[in-house]
Amino acid sequence: MSDSNTKSKIQSMREWVVDHKLRAVGSLWLSGIAGSIAYNWSQPGMKTSVRIIHARLHAQALTLAALAGAAVVEYYDHNSGAKSERYAKFLPPPPIDSSYSHKD
């Protein structure tokens, strides 16, 4: 696999996550709880209630990590201007004789 294919695949995955943050977090949560339940069920000598509590705690920690990751992506997009470029195509252009003053 060439480097350009890898970058484009990683870039397309990143763009999907940016566009579908809640789906990404939800999918991560669901896979985390399923994996945790599967792991806990393989451990002998645990009560079912303890297994479920452990699975919930693992999924909760994974969800917090995913939300933190989504916040970092949002922060990066905000600072890089990528978000404003994405929404600029939906905004009408300003009037030609516009007297708007932009402050930095």
C-alpha cells in the first residue's frame, strides 16, 4: 500500500468522524461494552451483577475518552479554519456595498 493511499484512507476516516461525531462515539461505546462483557464473561468466579457493573464502567471510561477525542478534533478544526471552510459554501455572499467591519 502506498503512502498516498494510506493518507487518503486516514483522511477519509478522519472526515467521517468529524461529520458523524455522535455515531463515532456511540459505536465506540457499543463496541466497548460488548468487548467488556465478553471479557468479563470469560473470567470465572464473578457474579453476573459484578460483570455488568464492570462492563458499564469500562464503557463509560471509553465514552469519556471518545468525547475528549471529539473535542480535540473540534478544537483543531476550529483553529485551523477547516470548519469555517466547510460551512462557508452554505452562507450567502455579503452584499457588494457591504459596510461590515471585521474585528480581529
